[in-house]
Amino acid sequence: MIIDEYGLSPMQEGMLFHHLSGEAPGVDIVQVVVDYNEPLDVDLLERAWQLAVQRHPTLRTSLEWEQYPDPVQQVHDYVEVHLERRAWGDDEPGFREFLGRDRARGFDLAQAPLIRLTLFDCGRQRYRLVWTRHHILLDGRSIIIVLKDVEGFYQKLLGGEPVVVE
């Protein structure tokens, strides 16, 4: 269910234009790689990401441009996210190849969420998380806020503390 709608900023309109034109696919796709060198409760990490998506409406946003005279962002009341889990080793060239394929995959901007999460189990309690998102959602400064929320939620869940999403 759509719970809010609002227009796009001029920068977002430009990104949408380039997306729809099909020029330079993947140019507005941003990837953040987080390395974990510790035991990880993968189910709790996935739940922490779900809580962050609930906290931040922009992570539950899709775009609509065909039914309106001007494009709009539509915030959904709930969007489910999953960690795609992959076994992995120390194959750095293969990892770089994955990043390129994942970026080229792009997103359907009319379908939320406009993020993907892939967790690589590198063995010996080492993990690599790839958070892929469309730049139309967040600027660079907002990434830090989301990552801090995910980490805070994860630590609370790990400690058995109640988590409240505000």
C-alpha cells in the first residue's frame, strides 16, 4: 500500500531521465562493500536491515512516471528485503566480476525496494556484504546514517534487547 507521494528533486528528475533513456546503464547504481571479520548471525543481520528499511521511508520508495503529469516518489508502508547468501573464497577477480554484473543488472524504478543485499561467506568467520542501491534514493551522507542504524539494530538484536523503530 502507498502511504505517501511527493515529487522528485531536480537531481532525481535528471537521474530518472537518464535511466529511462537507457544511456550508460548502471551509472546511477551505487555499491557499498562492508567487510566483517567476526562471527556473524546472518539471520539477525537480515532482520536489522529490515528494521532499517522500516525506519527510513526512502528505502521503501519506488517511482511512478506514467500515471502522473510529473514523476512522483511513492512510499510503501512495507517492503521486504532479503540477504542473498553466497559461499565465497578469496577470489577477488570473481568478486569484482560480481560487482560489475550486479551494477549492470540495475533496478526497475517502479518496484520497491531499490536496494539489493548480497552477503558472501568467505570462510573462517569472514563475510563481505554488498549493498547495491540506486543513487536516486540516497545521497552519500545518508549512507552512513543507514549503516549506523543497521549496526545499532544488529547489536540490539544480538544482545536480545527490544528494538523500536521510530
